[in-house]
Amino acid sequence: MDGPENSRLKIVSLDTELSIETIPNELIIEILSRVPAKSIATCRRVLKEWKSLLLTPAFTDSFLTISSAQPRILLTFKCSGKWHFCTAPQPQHLDEELSVVEADYHMRLNGGSGPESCLSVQGFTCLIDRPKIMGKYERVPVICNPSTGQHLTLPKVKAKNSDLRTFFGYDPIKKQFKVLCMTVTNYRKQVNSKEHQVLTKEKGRLSWRKIICLFPHYPERERDGICINGILYYIARSDNTCLIASFDVGSEEFRLINMPEGSNLTYISALVNFKGKLCAVVVNSGSHGELWVLDDTQKEKWSKHSFDSPNTDFEEVKSTWATDTGEIAWVLSRWKNPFHVFFYNLDSKSVRRVEIKGIDDKVLLGKDRVIQHLSVTSYVENVMIL
């Protein structure tokens, strides 16, 4: 039986199938790694040999490497009771004040009452849905791959308390995704996380496993975490002190990170990946903000960068992230048509806008529908199958 090592390019003419050339697998991978993610599924149906080849880690890693150099903008939102996933190109023309791009519609899911967060890691997103099961709303994690349209409903979180905090991370060493879940309890006005669980795939099965945290703390509600180089970061509290907690996805160890004097975590808009480093975006007032970049993780050495945006009152900001070029990006909390993403350049101290078209035609269908739970962030396409 032919395998990936014998991949061939074929031309079909009438009823005759002609093999005209043998193409090395390395060249096939090189070519198809530049094909749009939506076309990969079609390519997997061209030849049995191609299907096997395009499911290998060699191809998915190559595709992810190339797509990482061309990040897109991911929009996740709820409309008419369903979750919708769209992406759009992220223009790299830093000198253009206004760019217009067209959104691609990828997939939709049935939605519950709303997620705690929607996090994107390595081309996958994780949202906590609340579908109604047996007359009761349950918290169910769902992992989605907008590029392929695939989604995977994870096992229900079994915990004594229903107040949960959930984060999504990736270990680049073992190439393993993990979901971290913490139970938050209130006891005599003391708030702490009691149960800590990690969902992994072991022996072909997805299951929750309890782990130990050596210090009392709890993640703040409605604050998204971020995964950078295998480390999950999230805003937390310990003994009424606001700080940043980290979780090593590989070793499954927790750590507390102190912010420098003069910073105020109460006004943190978001934790972002700033050129491979953790960065806390702090909003002071109006359009004035600060970036606190963690330059040295072990010594907890931070650097401060101030910025002012003439176009935005940051009290209206919904999602915030950073680009590979060091720009700070955000959207406004209220959906407006036309819809804009704002990019702030720290060097030129200027703001550029990207208008995203097509949402109205592809999702809203020209009707006056309400968009809820909007989440916008940077995104890379990944064709790996769950």
C-alpha cells in the first residue's frame, strides 16, 4: 500500500489517470504549508498519500511556523444564541492610517448563557460554555479550531463549588495543550482557591486530574489569562493583595509574581505578550496608559513605558493585545458598524485603524442583531486535528 513516502502528483484526463512526476514529501510540505487553512481539508482528499502526509506533525509544524509569521485577527462573539468565529488579515502597513480588510467566516456553535473567557493559544480557542443539561446550566469547556471548523467538548468539571476559574495553556516542549481549572470558595469573608485541576489527554482519554498549589490565592473574575512560552499568567489576589500568578504548563507548578512599586494592578486592562515577554497594560485615566514589561522573570525586573491615544477613551476598551512588531491593539466594548481595530505604535506614538468588513453580510445578514461577549485577539492558523 502506498504511504506518505510515495506521494505522487497526478493529472486526471477523461477516464485516464496519469502519473507524471514523483514529488518529494519535503517539497509537498513546503508548497502546501503556504496554502490557506481552509484548502488543506480539500488537499487531504486529493490522494490517500496526501491525507497521511498532511496529518503528520512535520506538516502541521511547518504550516504553523509559516502562519505564525502572518498573524490574523480573530473575532469571537455570540449572536442569536450561537457562537461565531471569524478571522481577518492583520495589515502590516504601519504607515497607513486606515486599512480595510474582509472577514472570513469559519464556524459557529450552539451557545449557552455565556463564557467566562475565550482564550486563543497556538491556533486553538477555549471557551467555557454553559449549556442547559437536564434542566440545569452546566459549565462545559469547549476547545475549537476555527481554521478547520473542528470543536471538542471536554468532560464536565467535577467540583464541590460552582464558582470556577478556567485557563487554557500549551506546553511547547511536550507539545501538549492543558486546561487549568480552580475552584474558588468564600468562607467567613475569606476567598481562596481550594481545588486545582488540570485536564490532559492520557492513554487516549481526556480526564481531569487534581494538582497541589502551595500558597493561597484566587484568580480575579473576568480577567483573561495569557500563555507565553509555556507559562500561564493571570491576575490574582492573595491576602487582599493584587498580584500576578503564573502556572508552568509543563511542570504544573504555581508561582506569584510581584509588580513593582508605583504600579496599580487594579487598573490593569490586560496581560499581553509583548515581543515574547509578559506585559501588563495599565489604564490610568482617559486615554493615558502604561505598559509594564517583565524583562527578567527570575529577578522580577520590570520596565515602564507610557503612551497616550488621541483616539480612544480606554474606559471603553474591550480586548487588548500586542502584535509581533510591538504595537498595542484594542477594540471598543460596544459593537459599531463600521467595526474598527486600533493599533498604537510606541515608537511613532501614532494610532492606525483597521476596518473589518463582511461581518454584517456573513453573520448578521443585514439585520439589526445584538452581538454579545465580543472577544478580539491576534490569531495564527493551525491545521492540527484535535
